[in-house]
Amino acid sequence: MNKSATAPAAQSIPRPALLAGLTLAIAGAVLFSAKAVLAKLMYRYHVDAVTVIAFRMLFSLPVFAAVAIWKMRTEAPLSTTDRWRLVFLGVIGYYLSSFLDFLGLQFISVGLERLILFLTPTFVLLITSVFLKRHISRIEWLALLVSYCGIVLVFVHDLHGGAGSTAIGALLVLGSALSYAVYLLMSGEMVRRIGSLRLVAYAMCVSSVVCIGQFFVLRPVAMLVQPAAVYWYSLANGIFCTVLPVFMTMIAVQRIGASTASQAGMIGPVSTLFLGALVLNEPMTAVQVGGTAMVLAGIYMLSKKK
């Protein structure tokens, strides 16, 4: 495996390095989760998911393109097979996942959206069990049960705001989580061979081209003209909620290991719940907090299994 995946256990890392790595992992998770809040703010200006995701990629593409060009010049060229695999991963992992996510956010709260997306590890587990015939232990089944009970709790609570729209939004975000789970499963082997930085840079470039191309196919060029606030939110979405979290998480994984970094990332859905309340004035009830705690407990049980 690559260096990031085989980083030493947190217990063997000097405390200053551990704290620095944890800080990066937590900050990356909070910033990445904040994209849902920014999307909600942009929807107030009557833009749709196609426009939001296109503008996000317009601002993040130059950075990922620069990294991709650097990697192309300093590392061996990829085979034709690997290039097509990267195209597929870019489409399913970043384009489809992001598009369904932003589309779902038009119908549900950021708290419910983040909770559903945070079930991605459980979807990976279920897919490996069904298609790869991997045995699921009792603790894993219990973790799945606890997590999904938390989602159902929040989902039923949010149904009071409009059953039809909530169901549609939840299904769209569920599709986002499933597509990203497939991406994670399919990208594992390529990460070991070409490295995570190279894979992410190339895949994000593919996704950006598809997202921007989709905009010009489905929307008139005149829609590029938006209120100034939309551009500022898009800039923040592209840089602070896309580019920075990707690199912060990579550095964190290299310093403290993937397992510890993923556990620190559990702060993501919690931060979204509070950001939604603070920025969007979305209600935060005891039911939502309880459902969030159940999801986090289930993911924590998965992360601690041997």
C-alpha cells in the first residue's frame, strides 16, 4: 500500500505531530462539510444544482489542473487502461456524487444530507459483503443497525417539513453516497499504484470538465452572469470546501494514518448540523442531535473493529 495508508499508529506518533495531524483532519472535515451550507446560500439566489456545481468546479479546476500537469511532468505516463479508469472514477466519484448531493440539498436540510453522506463507509461494507462475499461480523452488523436507526430517526423528524420533497432529497443524497462508495472501492487498487495525490488531481480534472460541460449543454451562456454573492460563495466552495479539504486530509493521513484521520473526520456531520443552525437558521432539535449521535456511534464502532 502507499505510505499514507501504512502510516504508523497514532500511539507511536510524537504528540506535537499527532495534534497537528488531528487539527488538519478536523479542519478538512469541517471545511468539506460546509459546502452544503454554501450550496443552500446560493440557492437563495435562484440558481440550481447544475449551476452550483459548475461554478464550484470553475474555481477549483485551475488548482487541480496545476497538480495534474506537475504529476504528468515528474512521473511516468499512465497506460491507456489506467486513463480510462480515471475517467470513469472522475465521473462516478466526483461528478455524479457531487451532482446528486447538490440536487438533493434543494429538498432537505444540511443536517440530514450530511448524515446520509456519512453512511458511505457502511455502504462500502454492504457492497463488499454482497458482491465480494466478505463476511460481516456481529459488531459490524450492530454498527450498521445503530447508524441506520439514527438516519431513520432524523429522516422521520424531517418528514414533518414536507414528506414528498424530503423523500426525494434523501433518495438523491443516498444515490450520492452510493456512487462515492463505488468510487472508493474501485479506486483502492489505483491508489496503491499511482498514489492518492495523482489520482485525486486527475479524477477532479475529469469531473470538472464534465460538470462545466453539463452546464453549457443544459443552461444558456447567459446564466454565467450571476449576482456577485454567487461568485463569492462559489469561490469559497471551490477553494475552501473542495481544494483545501482534499490536501488537508491527504497531509493528515500521511502524518497520523488513515484510520485516525477518518475517526477525526467524524466531526464533519456534527459541524454541519451546527453550521446549518447558525448560518441557515435551520432548527436543531433533540431528535436531530440524538440521530446524529447514533450515526456517529455506529461509524465509531466500525472504525474501532479489529
